[in-house]
Amino acid sequence: MKADETLDCVGTYCPVPIVNTAKKLKELKPGQVLEVLADDKGITQDMPSWCKTTGNECLGVEEKDGIYHAYVKKKG
């Protein structure tokens, strides 16, 4: 999946990836896609839930070699 920006949260645990995602999305324009990298499996549930709560769109979460790639499309 093509992302406009990538945020590396590897080595951090809940709630840090979500907090950092919220901060980073403020820098993006509506409709842009942010790829969030994490090694905490919790992101597979946390990111879709957070997106639903905030109105952003979770485009999916994929696992590759122990790293989770979550894709978030900024609302608007």
C-alpha cells in the first residue's frame, strides 16, 4: 500500500503508537495516508478502534517479518 508519510513506532507500546499517530496526522492534509510501523501486536486492535473514534479511516494492518504496518487515511 502506498503511504504519503511513514511513522516508526517500533520499540514502543500502547498508547505511544496511537499518541504519536494523532500528532503526526495533524501535519498531514486531509486524504493523505500515514503508514505506522510497530512491533506491538496491540496495534491490530488499537488502530482500527482509534480510527473509528476519531473519524479517520483505517485502511488495514499488515504484519511483515514481525513488524505491523497500519495504514491510516486522514479524515476530510
